[in-house]
Amino acid sequence: MYSRVGQRSWSSAFARVIVPVVLALGPGSACAQDSDTIRQYQFAPAAGSYELVLKEVPRPVAGDNEVLVRVRATSLNRRDLNQLRSEYSDDWSYAGGIPLSDGAGEVIAVGKDVTRFDVGDRVAGIFFEQWIDGAPSEAALASDRGGNAGGMLSEVIVTNEAGLVSIPDHLSFEEAATLPCAAVTAWVGLFKRGRIEPGQYVLLQGTGGVSVFGLIFADALGAKPIITSSRDYKLERAREMGAIGTANYRSNPDWHLEAKQISGGHGLDQVLDVGGRGTLARSLEVLAYGGHIALIGGLAGYGSDIPTNAIMWINATVSGVYVGSRADFEAMNAFISEHEIRPLIDRVFDFEDAPAAYELMESGDFMGKIVIRL
Ligand SMILES: NC(=O)c1ccc[n+]([C@@H]2O[C@H](COP(=O)([O-])OP(=O)(O)OC[C@H]3O[C@@H](n4cnc5c(N)ncnc54)[C@H](OP(=O)(O)O)[C@@H]3O)[C@@H](O)[C@H]2O)c1
């Protein structure tokens, strides 16, 4: 459990716990497996933002093409925190919805027409429940779990069988729960859009979920990852994980020039730009000839005065990445299995402490992924 003297109580910050009767059965009990009711968190409007409420609800039933999954672990992404702060929507459309896009668990029931899975299979949900392959449709992009579609912070979820992937054998549920958003995004940015090659210089910004997956993937491929952070202890850890160089973007405003220097003046062949407005111009300034930037995030604001001439002069490619499809997830899983890759999990919280996981993300005092076990 995460707690820290001097921090505001999580119950006032992010949660209102409506104590359900089944709480007394405790985590990991048979309740979710067998009972008529399950526990799940829901978004509830609260003073201009959302809070989490823990509720007891009827156990879902699988339709003909649907699967029931006993969720064993979920993980947080920056989006989940932004949703709670109501940064994406102020129309309260999430109210009553289940938070968190990412989760992994075990199939416990299948509908009569289900062909892809059997009871007992280990699975993870894909980020967009309806984006299977190819380019996304408007409908596919409106099927984001933990937003328009139901999320994973629930003991049991029901989902169309098409919206799941099998998880790599060597990963625990907690590790697999970190993959659907951050890992797929990093994978698509580097491999599908960037066509990364061994030996290339790769710039990762900050040590959050997407960037640390970028570091792990680049290292596994034999590329040369360079990563930034606001905290030196995280940079030290990143070097242990395979970063060939690091820069502290807080103490050195010219962190991008430091990164280029680390590349011996070559420049960065691949950039996963998660900073947005505060980083994009710098990313472009140090991009290698023919380099690629994946536009992923807005940690330092969205929008930019992009120097478009610079993109042209150096024959650069800039791609927008919005997570990816089931096919992308499966291609990434093959790479993860081949290289026996393990995600970096910072801390694991119990289901009852889920709001504290959000507090940790808000504090910034983490590296890689934050997980909640169920
Ligand atoms: N387009 C997509 O499909 C997609 C998918 C996933 C995420 N995203 C977006 O990508 C961004 C990262 O998401 P995430 O889930 O990986 O976040 P996260 O896990 O919460 O990572 C946050 C970390 O980023 C670093 N950071 C914060 N401000 C920064 C800045 N100005 N410059 C460089 N690094 C900074 C900090 O690392 P240090 O503590 O090391 O400084 C911070 O701990 C977010 O904007 C998110 O919305 C987009």
C-alpha cells in the first residue's frame, strides 16, 4: 500500500468509497468468480472533476460473441489521471463508466459463438475494443476502454471476443496489464511508423510508461536509447536498463543538445515525443537526416509552432500515433516473447487502494508503470 506523511488523504483527493457488502470477503476471494455481484470502480462527478467510487454491481453475463474476464491486474496511464481531472471532457459523459484502459486476466466464461478463447485462457484487453487491423475507423476510435467503452478496474468485465489478445507466456498478469496502451504506443511509434533499425539513436523523453517501453524495446533491438528525466536517480536506473546516455531536462534546458552530443553529433534517428509543445521544436532541432518523430503526447502542452522547413530540409518523417490496433498489439507481443522482455513496474497497489495509485502518478515519483492487482 502506498502512503506518505504530509500528502493529502487519497480518499479526499480521488475517491469516495461506497463500501460494498462483498468487501468483507477480501481480495482474491471467490466472490468475483462465483457471486451474483462483483466490485468495480466507477467515475462519479465531484466538484468540477471526477472521483472514483467503489461499487457493488450485478455480475455481467456474456452474450453470444462475448467473453467474461476475471481481471487480475490493471495499470495506469497518464490519460487515466487526466480523465479523473476532467481534462478531456466536462460533459460528465464518463459518469458511471469503469476507469482504466489497461488490464489482464483470465477468461472465466464464453458465449456460445465464441471461437477465439476458452475458459482459462490468459488475456489482455486491447485499448480500442473495435480497432482490429489496418487504419482505424471513427467507430473504432470511439471504442476506447476506460472512456467510451467500459474499463478494466472491475473484478469481472464482459467484452466482445475480438477485443482481446493472448498474453505472452513468460509474463505475469501484473506485467501483461502494462501493455495495452503505453507499450503498444511505443511499439507503433518505433517499429511500425519509425521502422527502427539496430544501431539507430533513439530519444526518449521522461521515464514514464511510454518512454520506458521505448527504452526497453530499443535496447532489445540493439538500437541506442538516450533518455531524459527530471530526476537523476531515474537516469541512473535507465543506464542500468540499457540507456547509452542520459540528460536531466530540469537541470539542463539544452537537454536536446546534450542528447545530440551523446550521439557523437549524428543526431537522433528516432524520437518518441511525449512532451508536445514544450519538446517538439527541440526534438526537431536534433533529429538526424532522414529521422523520424512519433507525435505521442502533450506532457508539456499540446500545439506547437512547428518549424516545417526543418522537417523538409532534413527529409524527416513525423507521424501521429494513437495507440494501435489488435494486430499491432499481437506483433508487439511476438517481439516481447522472442526477447523475453519484462516491463518495468514501479509499484503494485491492492484493488482497495486504487485511488492511491492515481496519487502516485500525480506525484511523479515513479518510473515505468503503476499497477493495481485484483
Ligand atoms: N498518442 C497516444 O496514443 C498516447 C498513448 C499513451 C500516452 N500518450 C501521452 O503521452 C504522454 C506520456 O504518457 P505516459 O502514460 O507515458 O505518462 P506517464 O507514465 O505519466 O509519464 C510521465 C513522466 O513523463 C515525464 N515528463 C513530465 N513532463 C515532462 C516534460 N515536460 N518533458 C519530458 N518529460 C516529461 C516525467 O518523467 P521524469 O519523472 O523522468 O521527469 C513524468 O514522470 C502523455 O501526454 C500521454 O497523454 C499518448
